Amino acid sequence: MDLEAVCGPSVPFYKLQGCGNDFVCVDNRELGYDPAVMPEIVMPVCRKAFGVGADGMIFLDHAPEGSGLAYIWHFFNADGSRAEMCGNGSRCAAKLAWMLGIAPARHAFGTDAGPIEAEVDEETGLVTVQLTPPRDLRLNMSVEIEQQAFALHCVNTGVPHAVAVVEHLEAVEVWKLGRAIRFHEAFKPAGTNVNFIESEGPGRLSLRTYERGVEDETYACGTGAVASAVIARELGLTGDETILTTTGGEELGVILREGKTYLRGAAELVFTGAFFPQSLGIEL
């Protein structure tokens, strides 16, 4: 049977995951979707059970001529909101671009947060990205949650993050508390991602994250890992190099050296396929 005759034109995609953060990736260089219509594609595609299901969606596109970039991306959270940056997503994008021959193992690509330098280790498959420098650092900020003062530390690592140091990470109600902080008036109008960290010894942290846009706890968050490492160093919990164990049990490495910020970890192509916009109610 001719599937497209029944379901309409299909769109090829690649499903990747970075430490449990999963993304639907589309090579937009030939398709040429206008960024203005991308949110209409993202929400039904990322919807679990009814679509492919993912934490976010990435469109790889042509870089401006003379920019020195291998490509640019358009990154969207599952709710269709456009995000400036995503650490795990950036590693997945770099890995896919290398696998498709869009870019060499070492390259730079464009994001809303600025150029990102990436390197794929061709032997291990691990990907290292140099993220934009952290900014807007605020320590020991107090917010009121359910009539109780809660200590937070904040930093922007491409997107805004709040970090809370806790003693019993597994007991934290991440969805409930994370959501309360994410929508707290102190972070309006854009809101914030929320990370809960616990020290596991010298240079090691455990991390759980509530992600803005996904509106739930995710298995990992790259920019959240970087934010947590930055805060932990400022508080004297770690040094320049930190290993973080995520909710998914994977490890992310963060290196803060000479004013530069690096995130290293796995990025895997899980499967390829094609979705049918007509079946998902997408009108393009």
C-alpha cells in the first residue's frame, strides 16, 4: 500500500537522546519550513502517545553565508516554546550533523544563545560542547514557597536556572516544588528551570531537574548540569571539574576553565522514521 496516498506526505526525522533527554530532529535544509510555523509541528510531534514523543524538537538549517558556522538550529521545547539553548540538545544536534555529513567532528553551529563549538569523539561517540559563558549569577536568594522561605541560587547558562542544594535528593517532590519555583513571581515573566542537587563527595553531584517548557522532571538537562556545577563551585562543593549523575543514571561532565564552559556526555541516535503531518492534525 502507498502510505502517502492514504496518510499524505511524510516528513523524515531522527530520534536522538542525550542522557535520557530525547529529541526529534529534522533536517530542514531541503524541507525549508519557516520558523514561524515550526511550533505548530512541534507540539503534536512531541506529544507522547499521540505523536513521536520527545522533550523537544530540533530543526537543522543552513547557516548564513560567511558566518563560519556549519549550520544553525531552531530549538523548541515540547510545548512549542522556542528556547535559546539546550545543553543535551546541542550535543545531539552536533552528533547528528556529523553523522549526516553536514559538519566535521569538530565544528561550530548557531543557536539563539550564540555560536556553540562542538566536538564529537569519533572513538567513544561522546560529544563535548563549549557553551556560552554563565551570566546573571545570584547566590542565596530566598523565595517563599507555601509560606516557607526556600534558599535558591540562580545563573543563566544559555537559559535561566535556579539551583537548590538539598540533603536527601531522592525525597524531593521535584514536580510539585519545581513547578512552584518555575512559575514563582520572582522569575516572571519567562520563568526558570529548577535544579535540585546533592553532594556525593569531592567533584561529584547528583542532580534532578524540572524543565521549563517540558513542564515536568526530565531524565537529564545539560544546561541544568552546567548551572549546578557553576553554583556548586561558587559554594565550595566542587572545583573546576564536576561529574553529575542524572535522574536517568547517566553521567554528565562539566569543565569550567579559564572563563570557558564545557559539557561532555553521550548522545545517541536511537531510530529514524517518518511522521505524517496530516495524521497529526498539522496543516502546513
